[in-house]
Amino acid sequence: MSMEKKIFKTFSIQNTLDLGDSSKKRCRNTYIILNKENYHIGVDFGQAFVYLDEKGLHRLYYKIVSSIKNLYHDNDYLIPIHGSLNSVIYLEPLTIIVLSEREDKNRLLVLHRNFELFELDSIVKGFLSKKTCYISDIEIGFSGEQIIGVAKTTGDRICRDLLIIGRRFDSRFKYVEEDNLIPQNWNGQWYSYLKIGKKDVEHIVILYNNKKLKYVLDKKLYGSDFLIKNTMVYYGFNNNIAVLSNGRELKAIDLDNEKILWQKIFDKNINIEVQNMYLDEIVYYSGSSVFVQDIVDNRILFNEKYSSNISSAYITEDYLVIGFNNKLFIYERKGKEYIRIGKYSLPGTIVNIHVSNRNMIVSYLLPNNILKAIYVNLSDTLDIELSDITMSVNTAVELNLNKYRASVKLIDEKPLNIEIVDHMGKTYIAETSGLPGVYNVYLNIDIPGYLPLIADININVKSIEKIIRKIIVPNKPTYSIRGAYIPVTIDLESSIDELYIVMTNRDKTVYGSTNLITNVNPGEVTIPLYITWAKRGEQEVDLIVTAWTKRNKILQKYSALITFERDIPLLYCRVFSDTVYLWSPIDLGIANITTVTGDYRVEMKQSISKGWNEIETLKGDFDELIVILPSKVKYVSKRGRSWIEFLK
């Protein structure tokens, strides 16, 4: 019987890409603006870059081939990488790369496909006495169709900073020398840098529409803690407010009125991705807490604490998306409110989220340190209907998810007595220990082509009279010409439509099962449980009884201690050339092995271990293979047939 119905929404995954051997040096969300009405999103990882267009998700990354780093655009080879890859970004048709041969020497390279348009690693100054100034650091980015970079140089006291300027469809790049430049960040909507004077700061913002804004502000507005690279995380197109972050403090500066609007100091590190300039809100996180704040009036619009430290959060006109560990939370914006759409899981640790319109790029790191990115279409949804469940103890109820071809498992702090059971293409939720109560469980529902969904439902488990009063299991098996078996006696309280028993143990050295029996009447019934394989010795085993009665599935688990006086093998024999291969599910020790060909016999001793065992013979084409184990068990393989015999 069902209780409350719930609708869970998930979203389509359009692309999944891995980023080769590239590592994450940073995560910068970018906007690739084609015109006023049309733009795409991308993510700058430092050693990789992913972006969306009409054809889907694309990637720039490097992969090590024969000990050589090679840079690729999708599957197209670009160039070899000598030294370290500090930065790679893409603004069609240009690939902009920063390489470093050593820590204080960087090289800027601009490619059109794999043709080199521009290279800069140093400049030479002076007339009679030539001085070389090497680029020691460079922050390159784009705003609209403009490519802008701020470079620091070293080598002589006459060396100055460089402001590098280029355009998307222009092969000519140039630079001008400046003093005391600090790159402030970029995201494709804008590029910002500071020019530091004795008392004042020139705050330059270059917008995607080619508009260059210059604000002259008192140095004291910034403070020394913010006069460092990449502290600007927001520029407001509608309000001309800059928000700065140095990792422990947030500060909002009204650029028009030359004043600090607000500032916040945190006990823990504060994290914030570069924000969309058309919003009046920002999202940031510290530890396990997430905040959405109105920039103009300093109000906190959303504040939520989660179960683990946040790794990424992003906000758009329509969505707020938050990630930590492998969990993803998606909220829909309704005015100033945020309503949770759903909770999702990924195969790795989330490192970045970028959302715009109804497109989302989520990046995560697999346990083997492979960086992956997926493109999620938020317009392509699938609704899953589930209900809270009322069920009896030791029964199972179908979840009705087979039409989605879903893989379901329990996650988080799951009750020990609640299990997921797959049977004949259907998925059941089962109570296995006879413990009544109300349980809240979290299901991870993985449907091919969609974000794996985390759904929570309540299960109300009620008591019933036991179907099985008792079970009697002998402590030793019976050996016969048909194999080894254990006669299991069950005392049934009521009739059962179908029943079978599976026996196994923790280390998988024992396995056996009964045949399926049907229409079992109340009272005692004895069923032979056939041993498929077993390791000699005293074994603690679990017997799982699966039964169906009146469309209810019943699972009951029992433990027993059984002594196996013999190894019971399940051997598979394969012959290739002059070598015999024997597969065993358990270790069997030293065995006497004999091959028979007519009157010709070859005898040997060899240890048989778990898995495939290679046994060399003088002649691979034999009539009969005989294996005798120390526990007086004989295995025979003869002309496509095989069997075991128990010796006296």
C-alpha cells in the first residue's frame, strides 16, 4: 500500500568529456559573446578549457603520448608542449597559450588552428646597450572579441609591465609598456586591471562591447590586501559596483561614487567564482555554508549549511546550483526565493559549476585524478514518480522503475534492514530483518543519459506473523554420487507460492543454492541445498531465503556454522596448444594431476589457486584429465563432460 506521491525531476546529459592529463590550476567561468543576443559559456581550468557551442561541448587539453605532452582541440592535434602549460583558452578561431620553461620565464603563444600567429616571451630594450626583459608572469583573457593580457617582466631595472592587446579576427597583436599594472580578473563579459599610482588607483574595465571604462580611486579604498592579482570577482553592468575577494574578506566598491558600499570578514576562507555582470546578486561559500547576497542593499537572500565543505556554487537569472563531494543541488529562482528542484550525484568530486540560460557545465574529478566535464541541458527534463511505501516486515515492494532502465542503490546512512533487490528485470525495495518502524531512505536512481537522481522516500514497515517459524540446517553436508548437498528443513507458518535458498559467506569461499520450489504448504518441508563450491574447514555461512506469497516478496536471512570435511571444487578446463588451463573459485592446494591419452599417462603435482591455473603437459590432445585433491575429491574431465567423485 502506498502513501504520499512525489515527483522527482532530472535533466539530460548531452555530452561527457575527459580532459586527458590536464590538471585543474583554477576554475574561471567564462562567457564567449558572439553578439549582443548570442553567447556561449566556457570554463578555464588553466591546463584545460571547455566551451559550448551549437554542436555541443568542446575541449582543449593535453595528453602525454610517448612521454611527450601534446595539446589537442577535441581530437585534433595542435602542438607539442615544452615545459609547463600555465594557461590555455579558446576564442574561435584562436587558441591562446601560456607556457613556462622555468618559474620566472613565460611564453605567450597565439595559434590559428595549429599555425602560429604571435609569440612573445621577452622584449629587447636600449639602443647601444641592449637589455632583454623576460616575461615572468602573464594573465591573459578575453572580453568580447578583444584579447587582453597583463604581463610582468624581469631582467633589468628598465623592464616595465606590458599590456598586450589583440582581437579575435585580427592576426596583429601588439603590446604597450606601462608601470605598476595588476590584472584584476576577466570572464569574457569584461577584463579588468589596475594601474597603481602613488596615491590613486586607475581601475580599468574593458567591456565585451569594446567600451573601456576608467575609474580613478583613492588607494585607501582598496587597501594593500586587495592590491594583488585576480581579486575582482564581480563587475555590475547596471550598477557599476566592483566586488573584490582576497580569500578572507569581501569588499564592494561603488566605482561611480568612489566609496565602499560594504565589506565582510570571515573566520574561514571565502570562495567565489567570477560572477555574471548582469545580476545584482552574488553567491559565495565558506566551509559548508552558502550565501546569496544582494550587492546593492547588502541583504542575505539565501543562507544554507550543508553536510560537507562546498566545492562550487553559481547563480543565474533562473537557477542556483551548489556542489560538494559528489552531490549537486539545483534550485529554481522565484523572485528572491530559491526552491529546490532536486539533488543529484556524480561519479567523482565536483570541482566547478557553470550555468547560463538553460545550459550547465559541471566538472568533476574521478578517483584516478582524471578531470571530466559534462554538458547538462536544463530544458530536457524527465519526471520520476515515486511514492512513500507501507509494507510488511520481511517483504519486498516493486519500485516500478523498470521502464526507465534505471539502476537503483541505497546511499548515505541507509537502514541496515532495508535493501534494494533486482529480480527478473524489476527493482524491489525489501525489509530483511523483521524490524518494524518508519525509515527515511535515499535512493540513487541512475537513468542512462540523465543526471543520477537522489530521491528520498519514507518506508513504513509494519509487523506481521512470521512466515517461517524456524529453519534447521545440519552442520555437515551429505556426500552422494550426485554431489554434495545440505538437507535444509523449514517450518512454514502459511503457504508460499515460490521459494528458493542461496547460501554464501563473506569471503565467497562457499556457494550453494536450492532449486525453485512452488506451492509449498504450511508445516515442515525439507529442501536439498546443493553445494556448488566450498572450501574445506569450518565456515560461517548466510542462508538467504527468498519467497513469494500473495504477490509479496519475503526475504529472511539466517546464519549457520557448517563444517566441510572436503574441498568441493567447481573447475573449468580449457586446453590451448600443449597447456591446460584450470579455473577454480577457491584455493585448493597441491593436487595430483593426470592426463590420459590411450594407454599413455602423464602424472604431476601442482598447486591450484583461485582463478586461472596454467598446467603444462607433454601432450595437449588428451582423452581424459583427472585431478585428485588432498581432501579425497576427484575431478574428471573427459570428452566435453566433467564430474566430481568423493573418494573413500
